[in-house]
Amino acid sequence: MFRFDMPGVIPLLTVAACAAAYSRARVAVMAAKRREDWYGGLRQGVVADTALRTDPERFPWIWAVPAVLICIGTTLVGVLRYPSLPDRIPVHFTDSGSADRFAARSIGTAFFPVFTQVALTVLLLALTWLSFRARADLDPARPADSARRHRRFSVRTAISLLLLAAFANLSLLAGAWAMWHSGQRVSPALILLPILAGLVAVIGIAVRTGQGGSRLPAHDGAVAEESTGMVRRDDDQYWRLLGSVYVNRADPALLVQKRFGIGWTVNFGNPRGVVLLLGLILAPTLAVPLLVH
């Protein structure tokens, strides 16, 4: 007999309701823009600050050190523990922390948390570096002030993602410890707490900074900039699927800032962007069977 899993259904219904409400609001706004000609008589434009390329902010590599050190520490613990591991080691745990699934000991199974740490660290480093070099979406009304905000936004976002890598590696270290010390019960909360703390840090920094640095101090000690009288271009035509997917074949950018929310999204009009997204999706799928074989 078919039975609904209420804990799983409720979040799905909530997401569906929010998506429906957002879609209805977006349709109404788009209709109002056309009916009232919001951009009539306005000077639309796009600006670029070449100094962001010729004199870019330094990538905060120092913030990647904690994630790398945790990877190294986990590897050392694994190397020391491997000779004394039993022939079958736990690879899955219940909500209470008890092992309920085992696998034959091998390099792939025993060091799977380490491989995951390395892959996750490399992935987040790569994505952070790409986003750090992504095109700045500057406000044509106040381009200089917008460029200053973008610099601080890029650095803050990069730091938050590198911190997330470190916290995620701590969670993987706790999971590895549970695998390598099957006689000790490790609380699931201890495993989840670091990654949750990392997510809270990322969200907190994002909220305080705003997309593109929109919530940072306006001038940051600089002389107030007069408006140029221009507005951002109306690019509704390039945003599909409720304004969440960017498709512009004439735009060479690989990553663009999201229209709403915080962070970047792929330009699906750029073949390299599609390849990048497919690589991110397929890499874990292909790697997991190889590591646990």
C-alpha cells in the first residue's frame, strides 16, 4: 500500500509553493515593466573597470591553509591506523552512531574520507578561484563605488568558501575517525556540527556583504561619487526558468552573478560553462565507484 513520507513531502510542498508564488510575482512584474515602459527615456548601459584585471585583488590563499592541513592530518591518522584495522570496516552508521554496514578493508574504502577531503578541497579552491576572477557586474550609475564594493565582495566570498572547505574537512575527519575506531561510538552530531558551522559562516558573510557588495558601506572612506544618470541594461531576455538560468551566447563570460541570491551561476550560452557544469556533476559519479572498488 502506498504511504506518504510526511517528513520528506512537507519540504517538497514548501519549495513548490514558494516557486509557484515567485513565478506568479515574476509574471506580474514582467507584465508591469512592459505595460508601464519602465525603461522608457532612461540611458541603459554596461560599464567595466579595467583595473580589476590590471590590478586585481590578491587571492586569499592563506585561508586555504586550514583545509589543506586538515587533509594532511587526516591522512597521517589514516596511515597510522590502517595496519591495525580489521578485515571489515564500517562504512555507514545509524542515527545513534552505531555501524550498520561494513565493507572489506582496502585503500579505497579505508581512505575514502581522505579522497573525499582532497577532491572537495580542490573543487572548492577551483570554484573559488573561478568566481574570484569572474566578471564584475558593476552599477553604471556609480561605477567607481561599485568596483570598490566588488573587490571587497570577491575577497569576502572567497574567504567564506575556503572556510567552508575547512569545516567540511573537519566533518569528514570525524567520519573517518568513526570508521577507523569502530569500537568507539561517534555521535552523528559531532560529524554534522562542523559542516553546519561552515554553512552558517558562509550564509552570515553573504547576508552581511550582499550580492556584489551591495550591503557594504557606500563609499568606504572615499569621496562620494555622483550618479552618471545611467541604469543597468534590461537583460530579462537572457534569464530563463524563472530568472535563474542565464543563457547569452554573445556573452563570453563563463560565470555571471546571480540575478537574485548570492554568488554566481553558469552562463549556459557559453559552451565552456556547460562543460564545467557537466564536469562538476559527473566527476563525483565516476570517482566514487573507482575509490570504493
